[in-house]
Amino acid sequence: MTREAHSGVYYGWWIVAASGFVALFISGILYFGFTAFIEPIAHETGWSYAQISLAASLRGLEVGLLAPLAGRLVDRWGPSRLVFAGGLLISAGLLLLSRATSLVTFYGAFLIVALGSSGCTGTVLIAGVVAWFRKRAGLATGIVVSGFGLGGLMVPLIVWLIANYGWRPTLGFLALAALVILPVSAILRRKPEQHDEAHGQGSGISDWLSTSGNGTSPKGLRQPGRNSPSVLASSTFWLIALTFTLCLMIQNAIITHIMPYMHSVGVYGAMRTVAATSLPLISIFGRIGFGWLSDRVGSRRSAVVAASMLALGTMCLALVSGTHTWPLVCFVILVGVGFGGTVPLRASLTREYFGREGFGSVFGLLMGITMIGGITGPIVAGLVFDHTGDYRIAWFGGVGLVVTALFLLRSLRSHSVPWGRL
């Protein structure tokens, strides 16, 4: 599809729109919506919160293990094939999940879902978009990951479906709905130079090639994407990876346990659903805002602000009770914007320090490592509640993790960036 075929709209923005839609659907079902399933599953099966939360962590485990492979595959094949296959597997996994009667089957179904989601989320979508943009990569990435935030709109629908039909039929409905991903995947084309398209903002392809045709960026950036050992030897890479591992640990714990936590402190009814829905929706401001900000003031400074908001918001969450619900407002705003901001900044920092060439491979490695935090966070929070009956210990511990991440971000200033700055 050329620019003229879309009335002057650069095709990269169609990639952004399609990727955002896939992100919305996947996050609504597998990430934000999962919190609504915990209580009804526990009530019917008698499984503990920690056992059920482990399923979400198994999903994260497989996604994390496959992220480096997905990054290499998207560099080689482009995103379309991966998203198509991922949609099929997610549909099959959700259908099996709706029929699970044992923990073994429950976990096995989640592993299938994880295998599918590894082809539809984060690494694949972002790498596919970054390949099409030069000057506005931060903004484009922010818009795509806003789709993950918009997935929060599915939470009230999932809550309503569970209340009226039960959690098993709801998973069956979602399995069928996941098939919509298949036709959308056809929009996700490969690199722009293969389709005679501009790489960014309407400049000709020859203009883009003049900035990187010799294998370097406009500022002489060496491209390490095809040399993974050199990336792993970089202290900068590990500082970035550890920073977002710590942030993701508390983020995933909050997203997974937000509704059970509010029930445990005496917050009932619609307020729980409103908070769980508002959190991802508010995160859209962080996803787009920090994506835009990183293009102007740099990714490291933007990440410091986002992480600070995440720490303050988590502290507010620990202050919520049935008689004091006002901290919920501060929590939703601060954590929503803060955690939303960390999502595009992972990609922005990777691109800023390591360049565009082979971005998928480098970003896949980063995502694979940071998923350690995403895996352990929900499990630790579930274990804390099972043993103490109180989530607050987990929230205070999460504040400490984010403060540590802030020190790591600040230390990036004193580390030389071996490949320059894009």
C-alpha cells in the first residue's frame, strides 16, 4: 500500500493503528482482565490466590523466555506472521482454559496462551513499529503501547460477562473473539524500504537511507543489534534491564491483585471495578506523554520522572482502606501515568543507546530479562497475602524496589554509552 492509497497518510501510521488494536485486545484479556477472574476461580475450585496467580506468572515466564527469539524473528520475518500465529494459539489456549478442572490443565492452558501472546505483544509490535519511524519513534511507540492501556476498557465487560454467564463461558467467548487478530495481522508489513515508503515523516526513502545507509546512525552510532554478546557485555544494557525488572515486578503485582486487595481492605462493589478500569485508562496519558517527552528531553530523564510517580502511587495504594478511599484517586493517577510511562521508555532507552539496526534482537533480550520481575511480582504478592492476610507488606516492598530503580537510572549518567546517542 502506497501513501496515495491512503489519501496521503504515511503507511507507518497504519502499522501503528493495527498494532495498537492488537495491543488493546491482548492486554484487555490477558493482563488487565485477569484480575476479574481470580475470585470466581478461587471460589469454584478452592485454589489459593497464589496458585491462581502462578498461572499469570507462567504466562510471563514463557513470554520472557521467548522474547529474545521473538525479537530475532521479527527482525527476520516481520511482525505479520508472528501475530497471525499468536492469535491462533491464544484462541486455542483460552478455549482450553475455559474447560480446565485441574491445576495441571489450568497451567498448561496458560502456557499455550503465553506462547501465543509472545507473538502478539511488546517485542513484536514495538519492533515492527520502530522499523517505520525515525524522528517520531517515541511518539509512535507511545501510541502503540496506549493500546495496552485501552485494554482496561474490557475490564467492565469481562466483569459483566462473568457475573451473568460465569467465568468458564466468558473465557469461551473471549477465545472466539481472539480470532479477530488474524485479519488485522495482514496490515503489519515489514520494513519501509521494502515497500518504497518513507522512514518517518514524509521524507523520501533515499533521504532515510542517507542517514543510515552506511550502517551507522546520523551521529555515528554503531549498531550492535546483530552482535548479542557485545550487548550483553555492556553495563548500560544491564542497568536498563535491572531498572525495568524492578519496576515490572511491582507493576504486575498491582495489576494482578488490585481487585482482591481492595476487597481485603473493605473496598467493595463498583469502586473496585472503577479503580481496576481507570488504572490502565489513565496509563494512556503516561504512554503517549512520556513517549512524546522522550523525543524531546531524552529517555533517561523521562524514566526518572515515570519511576518516581510509580513509587509515590504505590505508597498511596498501601494507605487505602474501607474507611479511607481517597488515596485511591492519587494511586490511580500516579501509578497509572507512571507505569504507563515506563512502557514506551523501555523501547526508547533501547533505541537511544543501541540504535535501530537489529532493534528487535536487542529489545527482545531486554524484555526477556525484565520479565523476571513480571513473573515473580504476582507470585510474591500472592504469597504475602496467603501468609499474612495483608497485601501492604508487598506494596511497601515495591516502593523500595522502585527507589532502587531510580538510583540505577541516575547511574546511567556516569556510564559511557559505547555506541553513542541516537
